[in-house]
Amino acid sequence: MSANEHDVTNTEPKLLLPPTATAAEAEAAAEPTMQVLEVDGAKILLDKLGPVVVNTDGSISRIANWHELSEHERKTTLRRIGQRNQERRAALLEKAKAQSES
């Protein structure tokens, strides 16, 4: 390379990074919005993804179309999922207890 190649100035505009958020803005963005729901006296925290579903094998999943449900559908679903999750959890704990005793 010759000395002239280093002297050439770049005429392309520089790309700048977006301005950084203030500490308060960053903190607000980092905290997910949580909804508190009370089911049979127990408070349940929900995020935008909806409730966690406990499956019969102990795995967990979410309701895929939660964001599309109406408010009435969400309340009904929460009540039914909450009851079913409690039943499934109790059955799984009982099964685990029986296996550990044998």
C-alpha cells in the first residue's frame, strides 16, 4: 500500500448508535408488567404470556393463543387452569411420595 491510499478520506456518513436510555427508562423496560389475580384466595402473578399449565407428566406449558382471548375467556381459563393445576400438582406429589416410600 502506498501512502496515498491511507490519506483517502471516507465520504460515507458515519452510522451512529441510538441514544442510551436513562436509568429509570431502562429499569421500567426491564420490569415485565405483572397482573395479579386471586383464585380461591391464592394470589397468582401473570405476565403477558398468560398462566403456566401443569401437564399430567409434570412438564409445564403455556396457552398459545392467550393474547387473543377476551377478558371473559381469560378469567374463565384462569379459573379452570388454576383448579386443574392444583389437582395435577397434588397427584404428582402423591405419586412422587409413593415412589420414594417403595
